[in-house]
Amino acid sequence: MDQFEWFDFVRVDNTRHSRRSSSFDETGGNRDRLSIVRGETHTLLDVKGPGCITHIWFTGASIEEDYLRKLVLRMYWDGEKEPSVLVPVGDFFGVGHGQTTTYTSLPMVMAPRDGNGLNCYLPMPFSEGARIEVTSENNGSEIRLYYNIDYEVWDAPKEGLGRFHAQWRRQNPTDGVVETPDMPDYVLTHTGINLSDKGNYLILEAEGAGQFIGVNLNIHNLRRSKDGGNWYGEGDEMIFVDDDNEGKRWPPTLHGTGTEDYFNTAWGTHEKYFSPFFGLTKPGGADYSGFISWYRWHIPDPVRFARSIRVSIEHGHANRLNNDYSSTAYWYQTEPHKSFGILPVEERLPRADFPELKGDLED
């Protein structure tokens, strides 16, 4: 865990100096926020020289729905032209669907009220500088953003530290089989064979040397079951590393046993649960309907790669289900990184849920 210095606070080190960038009201009043209108980009942090971001806190408000998908976060390290972090704000902090929910993990927290206290404790080192920006793509109204970004400036850069990256993806819907009216649930969800990752939902594809440290995966279950068997899982995760990625050897370096297994739970769980390294923050509604959100942190067990990595997961067993998938992947690597973009705002917005099935089970 050489990149994670959470326990280094006991050592006196006069070569590192604490700083903060925040939205506090510089007039001394209580208007401690930014007001960001459509199309505006605001720089939240722009620092030169070596250092490390240690904590980020956001909260926000808007009269528009789904503003957490319309506010885009970008981070740049060491003067790079393309961002290393490019994610909608809500998804960055661990939950998709343009929603929040109160939960706690080791590096990410959505704190009360109603999960709107957004916190990240992942260290983000840099050698020549760091810049953090947000861009509003609201339809017309403002987004009010409150923020604190805690960081250190260092007298000298530290060698051997990867740069933090985060990427958002979506496939809406996934490319499953065509379901006939007389097809039983079991045939759709539990039959078929898959001997490659072709057709899997792609979470991450990166080049360079580094380590994959986590993902949040969000599924909107679009299907309505015929006999109460609407389980959306059974999809195996597949992680190809270096030689097996470049040659697409089979099986991959890491091959899993099912969606809930990858997220360290079992037997098609329906329970809201969170822990330091994994959890189910939104378990969906009746018969696994509606909005589902998982997270998994590979912090004590990072997946290391020397040249490249490809992380994917089946959407249902053998990729047979047609659901709305989105994800944020988190990793550290040496630069330069493989460039990536983000879908336009119209393609980021969540679908409406079935009205009669709205809400999580515990609501």
C-alpha cells in the first residue's frame, strides 16, 4: 500500500504543508458557494509544484432533476492536456442514477443529510501541479456547489507514485438476447455459454503501468419477470492483465463467479449493505426491479498491471440481459494514460423507473 499514506500522520514531516481550497464567502458573509450556470466551467483548485490531494468534500443543490449527472468533474495532473478524471459528480462519489444515499466505505462516503455530504479520501499525488474543474450542463438553472479540497504542498516530489484516474462509462441498454413472450425467466437468466469477454459490459481499458483499485457499478433493471425470477446478476467479472489482455488469452488473469460474488456478497442479495471495501448501496425494488448500485474497492488487494488492463463483467449470465449499465472505474497509473471521453449530457441522464416499483426495499 505504498501509494496510500493514510497512516503517515504520526510522523512529523516539515517538508509537507497543509492547504485548502474552498468555496467560502470571501466577504465574510455566509454565501459559501459557487453558482454555476449552464456551460460554465469553474476551477476549484489550481496549484503548482509537487503535492497531494488528501480529501475532497462537495455538496450541492439544484431545482433541476439529475443535476448530479449534469455536473461534470475533471482533474488534471502535472500540466496534462487531457483529464485523468472525467466523471459526473454523483457517480464519482460512489452512487449512480443521479441519486445519493447515505453510505460509508473506507475511501468514499455519502454522509447525511440524505447522502448529500460527498466525501473522497483517496490520495491524489502530483509533481508539477494539479487542476480540478467542474462544468455545469444543466438545462438552464444554476447549480449551487459548496466544496472543500484539502491538499498538501511538498518541498520535493516523491518518486514512484502513480497518478489517480477515474472514468465513467454507460451502455444503455446492454446487448442481450431477444426475449420471446413464452421464454421462461430461468431460460433467459441461467442458460447459455460464454467463453470470452466479447459482449461483456466494459468497465475499464487502460494502458501503462499501475493498479486497478475499485469500481462502482450501477444497474437499472429494465425487465419485468413472468414468474418472479427477475434476478439481474450471474454475470462474471473478467480482468485481463498484460500478456493475456494483449493476446486476449483465455481464461483471463482473474475470472469471477457472478455479480454478487464479485461484490463479496452471496445468493442474490436484496439487502442494503455497506462496509469499508464493498457494498450494495441501492438494492432495487420488488423482484430486483429498478435502480441498483454496488461498489467494490481493491485497496488491500489491488489488481496490478505492467502494460495494460481490461476489466469487464457479463450483463446477466452469458450476456443475456438487456439492462442499463453505468460505472465509474478508479485506478492509479504512470502517465501518459490512454485518452477517454464522456457521453453527452443527453446520454448520461437516468431513465425513469416503473412508477409502481419506485423506491428501494427499505424505503
